[in-house]
Amino acid sequence: MNFKLSLLLWLFCSLLVWMNLLWTKITTLFWVSVSVGIFMVPLSFLITDIVEEVYGKKISQQFIVIWLISLWIILAFSLFFVWLEPNERYAFNNEYATIFGQSLRILLASIVAFLLAQWNDIWFFNFLKKKTWWKHLWLRNNVSTMVSQAIDTLLFMTIAFYQVTPKFTFLFILQLAIPYYLFKIAFAALDTPLVYLGVSWLRDEK
């Protein structure tokens, strides 16, 4: 594996591991409450689209597998460290447990939703590439990401929050998911020039 591809793999895994650790902070964008993780998700789809364009579906799918293994290792250590009894001099155990001891349901929702969404993104991107005869990179980048982001957002919100209280009906979750989805596809559309730059940059070393 060459340096540039290795760099993208490192960035991809780092983004997604840290997204699962940092997502709990809520901020406000245009009067809508969103997780800070919303800034990291589109970048991960950008990376796999760049890799798929240059190296094909098999290599980009390997990125997903390596990320999944990395995440499970990090999560296993996180749960183990939360479980360990703190030294009497360590005064921040409750805060540590709050940050790293996320609920199993949230973690499961994140992993399942993102895994299926990324797998679909790679497959759909490859499908569109063949249908467009390797032309119109901007089209397959945006269309595949828009479909995949819909899968990611709706699956995550449903698995994580459905019936946590009676208020969280599917309709209520759908209302919450729509603003998240719109922000994600807006970010995806804005990063279109980066897809062309990334593909050109990666091809230089192939």
C-alpha cells in the first residue's frame, strides 16, 4: 500500500473512531440542535469515494473492514478502562465514565447505521461509475452520498432512539432526522471540489 493510500486509511479510521467518542456534544447550526459528529461523517464518505474512484470497490471496502476492527478494539479498551476501579487519587472517574461509557444501544446504532450506509455508498458509487462510463464524477459522488446519508441518518436515529420514551415514535424520529440529513447532504455538496482534488492527488502515486 502506497503512502497516500495509507494516509487516507489512517484519516478515515481516525475520523470515525473519534466521531464515536466525540459525538455526544450537541451544538446549534442555523437554530437546529445537532451532534458535533455531523462535521466528520461527510468527510468519511468523501474519502471512500476518492479511493473507490481510483482503486475500485474492493480497496474501499477494505477501508470499512479495517475501520470496524479498529473501532471494536478501541471500544473494548474503553469499556475495560471504565470498568477498572480508579485509584483514590483520581478524582474524575465519574466524568471519565460519562465520556467513554456510552450506552450500548447508541454505539450499536452508530456502528450498524454507518456500516450499512458506507457499504451502500461504495456499491452505489461503483454502479453509477459503470452507468456513466467513468464520467461525471460529481454526479456519482453526490447521488451515492445523498442516498447513503439517508440510510445512515434514519437507521441511526431509529435504532438509537425508537421508543426510548413514548414520545419517540417513528414519525417523531423522522422529524428529528430530516434536519440532520439536510445538513449532511449540504456538506457533501460543498465538498465536491475536494473529490476532484483528492482523485487527482491520489492518482499521481498510483
